[in-house]
Amino acid sequence: MPFIQVTMIEGRTTEQKHALMAALTQAAVDSIGAKPESVRVALYEISGDDWSTAGVPMSVTRAAQAAAQTSAKDES
């Protein structure tokens, strides 16, 4: 019985999470021949303050990305 665990930063919609679960299940069916009813998927969401890349919390990275997008829109 495949058990797929996904850890991701919070912020996705319920619909997006359901689509991910369906796609991961289908990937297990396609790649290893698992029966869909035997596939288990667990999603774990954490806050952007609890996840970092290169020591920078994702909440800070996302804020900087949002500011850059706003600045780019203002310039056009």
C-alpha cells in the first residue's frame, strides 16, 4: 500500500489540495501499478515562518516577491 506524504507551505485552496491528491494517486497507479483504493496521501501544511531556504523564511521571500511584482506592474 503506497503512502505518499507531502509537506508544503500553507496557502493552497481546498480544490488545489484535492487535485494534488488525485494526481499523486494517479501517478502511483501509472508508475507502480498500485490500485487507486490502496494509495494513501497525507498533506502536511506549515506556515511560511516555519520553512526557510538559505536561512530566509519563506514568509519573507514571498513578501519580497509580492513587492517586486507590484513594483513591476507600477512601472509598466
